[in-house]
Amino acid sequence: MSIRFLFALAVLPAFLLGLYIYKKDRTEKEPPGLLFALAGMGALATVCAMIAELVFNGLENIIFDLDFTADDSDVSWLSPITAVIYYFIQAFLIVAPAEEGFKWLFTRIITAKNRNFDSLFDGVVYCVFTSLGFAAVENVGYVFRFGPTVALTRAITSVPGHMFFGVIMGYFYSRWHIRQQAGVIEKRCAELNYIEPPAENSFNTRGPLIKSLLAPILVHGAYDFFLFVSAYAEAYGTNAGRIWSVLLLILFYIILIGMYIYCFLLIRKESAMDTFSGRLALGQVINKYPHLIEKLPGETVNYLNGVTPQPVYTQTRTMPQPPYVQPQANPYNQPQTPPYPPQQANPYNRPQTPPYPPQQTNPYNRPQTPPYPPQQANPYNRPQTPAYSPRQTMQASAPEAPQSPAETETAPEGTR
């Protein structure tokens, strides 16, 4: 088979489980970059755990008079009681602490002070993605070594098992984060003289933090212990060993089915209860100091009741606001005037004048004069003179020429 097919077969279960957990995050989806970083740190935890297991397994082999690099075939020669003790130490004190310890450590390094860690379900998301990164790399090694048959078996056992360890770790990890926020709120209230100065670590943040590490170690150790002892009983070679191997294997699958039921119900419950961790932390402070509800500002009380989505004393995040719809756009903030009717549009805000009648248009605003009658049109506005009579001619109106004295004296009297 091709390398790509084997690689996809090994990584696909972890990818599908990670997608399921991502969709269950209801309050606020985590950034993809952060989730990929957690998966990468889980892959790094695989390498660190392998080195630690090699070292401590070698020391254990020396204690039980075995070679430093002894394998399962060498351990099969031990007596049953000695073998049970050997595998108990290996499962609960070496393998489980190494794998869960590095996953827990790298998750804390990335997310303990991350601003995106702000809701109840985030702790489960972070721990599961680190565990799935670990499981994917581990599964690739097994599939390339033993073939696709192992991939199908581990797709329903080991890969979901690592996710279940991450769910248990994340459950207590979220409780630690909420208590830590409650301690911050308590100190802030003491600074404002709302309450008396509290004692150091009054909300006991160490308890959930320790449980977030020990609980997955115990479950992981039990998971590995039954597998190790079952394999040893089958390799022991007797009928009693085969019977014990079958019984232990049945017990292992009963535990695995119980983990399926419990963890998926826990995921469903935590997803349904998902809310901002700041609100839960503030609620713990109010439960401890009931009189504080009378002194807190109104917006804080509203936040506690779920009215506003913003945390008060924790790191706040800007929530998206709906766009403001402006009925009359005014980008340059000019003074608003009443809208003009369609028949008298005035886009440049000029002074309004009465409209001119159609018969007397005056576009240049000149002084108005009475209209001329049609028979006396005067388009150039010249001075008016009395009209001439039709019977008069230009000669009648011309002046008479003067006569000389000679003509006056010599002319006969009859001719004048």
C-alpha cells in the first residue's frame, strides 16, 4: 500500500474526533491557529514521552534483573505475580505519567494565560486537541510498523482512548481556570473595599489543577495495565494463562465501553452548560460573599445574570456590533435641512424664490416690466414716441426752407 494511504488511515480518526469536539464548542469558537499549535505540541509530547519511557523502562528492567533493553518476550519468563507487579509499575508509574504529564505540561504552557481561554468548554477543547495530536503521531508509527489492520483496531480503542483522557483532563482544567479567575475578582473587590482582604488561595486552585493531572494518569494507567497483563497471560503459554487473558481482555473492553458512555455524556453536558468563565467565576465570588451583590455596579450584576456578554474583571474581548443604518447619509457632517419636494429640488441649498409662471420666465432674475402689447412690441426697451398717423408723410413733417430777400422783392404780387 502507498505511504499516503497509510498516513491518511492513521490520521483520519484523530481528525474526525477533533472536528466533533470543535463543533461542540458553542460559546465562542477557538482560533484554528491555536488548535493547530496544541496538536503540534501533542506531537512533540509523543517524542518526549518515548524518550522518558525508554529511560525509565530500562531502569525498571535493571530492578527486575532484566536487560536494560528487555522486551515483552523477556518479561514473559517472569512469574505471574512478578509480572503483574512489573506491568503495574510500567503502566501507572512510567507510561501513563510520561504521556499524560507531557500533554498536561504543554497544554498549560500554551493556554494558561491565553486570552482565548474564556469559556467553560475551552479547557476540554485544548486538552483534547493536544491528546489527539499525540494519538495521531503514535498511530502513524503503529500503522507503518504493523499495517492497516492495526489502524482499524486502534481507530476504536487507542485514538478515542486518548481523546477520553483529554476530556477528563480538560474537565478539571476548566475548573482550575474558573477558580483562578474567581481569586482575581476577589482580590479586586478587596482593593475596592467591598470585602475584607481574603486569605491566600482562598478558592483552592491547587485542587482542580492536581486532579487535571492525576485523573487522566489513573484512567490511562488502568487502560494500559489490563492490556499489558492480558498480553502477558496469553504469552505465558498455559491454559490458565489463556483463560486469564480472555477475562482481562473482556474487562478491558468493559472499561473502554464505560469510558465511551461517560466521556460522550460529559462532552454533551459541558457543551450544553458552556458559558463565559468570567460569569461563572463571578458567581462563585457572589456565593461566597452574598452581601457583595448590593455593592457591585449594575452592569456587573447584569453580566452575572447573563444580560451582557462581556466579562467584568477578566480580560475582555470586543464583541461584534450590528451596523448602524443612517436614514440620511451625511458624510461631511453638514447641517441638516428639511428635504425639498420633488418639484422644487435644491441640491445646493440656495435661497428659494417663488416659481416663475411659464409665460414670464426670467432665468437671470432681471427687473420685470409690464408686457408690451403685440402691436407695439419693444424688445430692446427703447423710449416710446407717439405713433404717426397714416395720412401724414415725411414731406409734410419736414421744415420749410427759408427764401432769399431778392426773391421776395421781385416776385410779382400775384405769384406769392
